[in-house]
Amino acid sequence: MEPAAENRLLTTDDYLRLPEDGLLHELQAGVLIAEPQPFPRHAQIQARLTRMLLDFVEPRGLGVVLTQGGFLLSPTIWAAGSR
């Protein structure tokens, strides 16, 4: 039995065909997540926290700080390096 169309997993092609609706969309394992756009203050705080992490982590060789843009809501991630 086929799942209902609204319950099926989406592909990258499906994601790329989504209409612009003012929301941020993320595709996680075929499931569409939609969230409102963050306010500019959110982006300023995120940039400041990312810079603080970079300034602390990189000089000490503690790993890498990654920011992810594009398809996702730009999380900032610290990945510890191996010793």
C-alpha cells in the first residue's frame, strides 16, 4: 500500500521545486521542515558566537568550527579534533 502523497518522503528534486513562501526549508532524511525566517538580531548573535568560537578553538588546535548555510538554518558546530 502506497503512503498518502502528503506523507511520502521528499527528494532533493522535490525540495528544489518548492515555491517561495517566506519560510526557511530544510530536508532531513526526506522529511520537510519549515521554519520562519530569523530576525536580523538572530543573525548578528550567531555571527558573534561563531567568531568567539573561532577565536578560542582554532589557536588552541581544539578542532574546527563549522557554519552551515544554504539549505539549512545555518547552525554553528564545533567538532573536537583528535589528540
